[in-house]
Amino acid sequence: MLRSTLQAVRGLAPELRTLFVTTLLFRSGTMAFPFLAAYLMAENDYAAGQVGAIVGAYGVGALAADVAAGAVLRYVSARTVLIGGLVGNAALMAVLPFADSAGPLIAGTFIWGFFYEAFTPASYAETVRYSRESDRKIAFSCNRLAINVGMGIGPALGGLVFAWRPVGLFVINACVVTATAVFLARKTSAGAAAEGEEGEKREEREKPARGRLVAPTLKGETRFWAIFVLALPIHLAYALPPTFLSAYVIHERGLDSLWAGVLFLVNAGVIVLFEVPLNTAMRNVGHFAALLTGYLLAGSGFALMGLFGTGPALVGATLLWTAAEMIVFPALLHYVSEVSDPSVTGRNMGLYSAGVNVGVIAVPQLCLPLAAGGHASTPWYVVGAAVGIALVMIVAVRRNTCLWLTEPEAEPAPAP
């Protein structure tokens, strides 16, 4: 499996290999934010309400970056946004430890979240730009691989740094992100210089259409907003494990904390090993079939998380929603890119990312109260049911050409 994954990464266009390494480095340096709440409470003795406001401002800033992506990418190249986001991210981490009150910290983390998230829609836009339609699902899977591996490395190293010296989280994180920006700037400028005149001609041919805030056709607009709405239950569902899983396993099911770690390990390990090979094998599977399979597995897996109460059974349920995750997220990104005219790709990718952050912000507010009063399984049932309803809606709108991109019928295989 690892060999297949490495072959898929090597098979990417040179620009996408550079983006893969950039994303891996950037996410591997993500040490400060996972420990931000612990840092604030340990170093500065902020009250819980102040810590919540400071950390929440980061999420609001990230959401603002996603919403603004379409407008920004109208006038600024994705490469510039990527480098600018990295530099801004590093600069904010360098100065935040010097903030000595809640007000400046709230403003600072808002801007920090904005710069951090600006990287995501720009990287999606570059993935669309430099990948062929037939390989786009694999390209998005490789992008997710870089994110997942990096987000495994960064917090793990962050734990060691926090134990040594908490403020070191910000210093080391800023240095890693600065080095990533330098790598991306040098690699992309060197590549352009090496190509010479032919490279300039190709760059001109591949230059994306000038960005728009509204799709040029009515169908382009309605199809995007249809999948945006149908993807929201998935974003809500997959925001539940990182915010609620550990508390559910330990406090609500009464299991040893080891089981929570096992579930996270199973999820991360399966994705790293199997997501790229799986999507390579599913290269020719249509949007509808991929989303149908993914939504069905996701709804079943999350509902079973609420039903099961033993560690091995929860591992089985986790395997179901992990399999769905490997299928549904590359399929959604691929479908969004297909329904997006080149002039609104940046806007649509930004709004898609905004849907992810809406889930992250909304789920703790919606599901934690549902779990109170002895109804620990309710959040899992709710998100499972929401995904199931979205699945039914996908089936219902599939034949409506205003709401769904109709896929061409497959040509019959030639007779031997």
C-alpha cells in the first residue's frame, strides 16, 4: 500500500509534487494551535471564558478566510496567496507570545486563523489547475495525505516541545512555517526560470480565467449551492470525532482512555495507508456512485458509534466511517471542481472550505448539549440521520440537471 501511495505522489505533476511537500511541511509545523488553550491557562492564567473567546476567534478568522477566498483569488494568484498565508502565519506566531491581555490575543488569533486557512482554498485551486480531470480525485487524495500525515507529526512534536518550554511552540512553529514559505517561493520561481521562454508560454496558456463572484451560468450556480448544502451534513458529522470522541469513550461509555487513542490511531493509520490506493482504484467511478457509497458508509458508521458500547465494536464502527471519509471527501472536492467554471473555482473552493469550518464551529454548540442528561449516543444518531437524509436528497436531485451535473453514459467495451 505504501508503495502504491508513493507511486501516486511521484505521478503528480511537478507543481503538485511541490504543493504536496509544501503542505506536508506546513502541517507538520502545526504545533502552537493544538496547545493554545493549555498554553493560555498555564502561562497566563486566563479564565475559561477568555480562553474560549481567544480560541474561538481563530475559528472565526479561518471562516472569514474561506469566505473571502473568491474575492482574493480574483486579483491575486494562488501562489501569492499560499506564500502570503505562510508568511502571515509565521509573523503572527512570532508576536502572539508578547500579547499580555485577552483583547489583543482575540484580535491576534483572528488574524492568525485567517492567514492559516488562506492556504487551504488556494491549495485546492492549484490542485484543480495542475491536475487532469481523470486524475483529480487522486490529486485531492494526495493533498489530504499530506495534511493528515502533517497533522499527525505536528501535534506529536508539539507535545514534546510543550513539556520542554511552552513558548517554544510558537518559536519553532514560526520557524518551520517560514522555512516552508522559503521552500515554496524558491521552488516555484526556480521552476519557472528553468522552463525559460517555453515555460512562459505554457504559463500564459494555463493562466486561470479571471475570477468572478458569481458563476457565468445559472446551472453553474445552482449546482454548486446544491452540493454545498448536501455536503454540510458530512462536514457536521466529521467534526464530531475530534470534538466529542474522547469524552464519549472515556466519560460516557466508561472505557479506558487507551480505547480513545486506539480509535484515533485506527482512523489515521487506515487513511494514510489506504486512501490514495483506494481512490486510484476508484479513478473511473462516477460522482454519484462514489458519494452514494461514502454517505451510506458514513451514516451507518456514525449511527453505530451511538449504538455500540464496547471497545472492539467501536473500532468496527470507526472503520466504517473512516472508509467513508476516504471516499467521500476526495469525491466531494472532485465534484465541486467539476461543477465550477474556471472563473469561480477559487470562490467555490473557498466556500467549500467554509462549510468544513461551519461544522467545526457548530458541532460543539449543537452536540454537547444533546449529550447532557444521560443521552450520550444522541449526537451520533443525529449526525448519522443527517447524513442519511442528505443521501436521500442526492438520489432525489440526481436527475435534475439544474441541481446535479449529469455524468455521460459509459461507452460499452469493444467486442473482443
